[in-house]
Amino acid sequence: MTKAIEAALFLHLLGVAVWIGGMVFAHFCLRPALGDLAPQLRLPLWEAVFARFFNWVAGAVIVILLTGGFLLAQFGGGHAAWPLHAMAGLGIVMMLIFGHIRFGVFPRIRRAVQAQNWPDGARAVGTVRRLVVVNLVLGIVTIGTAVLSRGF
Ligand code: HEM
């Protein structure tokens, strides 16, 4: 393995750790801990958390895409093992879902918090929660697919 491939794999896995680890923390630790707070406190807090976390995810997505594209080219491009193409496909679906969360749903949370419209805000946070579960499942399947590619 060349140094460039090692460096790309290192950054690729760092990006994956930030994204998947952040989703695990938000879903399994932060969400249940905030469950009892009144919406007036809970929703502005979610808005502030998401504003920061989504910047980290955007950075991770760029790193994963660049390093993944580079690695795919090194591992044969169009002729690479099918699990690598499956990883790329699943990764792109995850990125599209993130784009929808960031640019479709998150602005609804912002608007609801500004207008103090708590029912709308709670609905939008619920949508983020469901989409994060989908991305978490896809992320775990993608990691499994990536490891599977070793056998090909
Ligand atoms: C555009 C999207 C992506 C592309 C093109 C891509 C491509 C690649 C390539 C070519 C490798 C090297 C495989 C090897 O070392 O044998 C790799 C490794 C890996 N990728 Fe991705 N990837 C993408 C997205 C993702 C995502 C979203 C995840 C996880 C959620 C992920 C998880 C991994 C893991 C865990 C490895 C290490 C596998 C190993 O070395 O056994 N990748 N990726």
C-alpha cells in the first residue's frame, strides 16, 4: 500500500468516525437526555447543536467524497470489486439524505424557533430524528460492505 493510499484511507475513516459517531451520540445519548425538557428550551438547544454538528458532517462528507474517489481510482475505478461500488452508492445516498436534512428540514427548525412555533419545530426535529436513524442504518451497512470488499 503506498503512502498516498494509507493517508487517504486514514482521512476517509476519520470522516466516517466523525459522521457515524456524531449520529450515535445525538440519537442514543443527547436525544433521550433532552426528552423531559420543555420545547421552549429543547428546540433552541437542538437548533444550536445541529448548526454545529451539520458543519462537521459537511466537512466529513467532503473528505469522504474526495478520499473515497481517490481510493476507488486506485483500486481499479470501474473495474473495482463490487462491494466498493456498493459502498460508493450507499455513501452517495447517505450524502443526499444529509443534504435534505441540512437544506430542507433544518431551515424549518430555524424558522420555527424564530417564530416560537414549538409544534412545527418539534415536527421538524422528529423528521431529522427519523432521517438520522435511516442514515445510521445505511452507515453501518456501508461499513460492513467496505469490510466485505477485503475478501474480493
Ligand atoms: C462516495 C462515497 C465513497 C467511496 C467512493 C468510497 C470508497 C472507498 C474505497 C475505494 C476504500 C478502500 C477499500 C480498501 O481499502 O480495500 C474505502 C474504504 C472504506 N470505506 Fe469508503 N467510500 C465511500 C463512502 C464511505 C462511507 C459513507 C462509509 C461509511 C459510512 C465508508 C466506509 C469505509 C470503510 C470502513 C473503509 C475501510 C475498509 C477496509 O479497509 O477494510 N466509505 N472506501
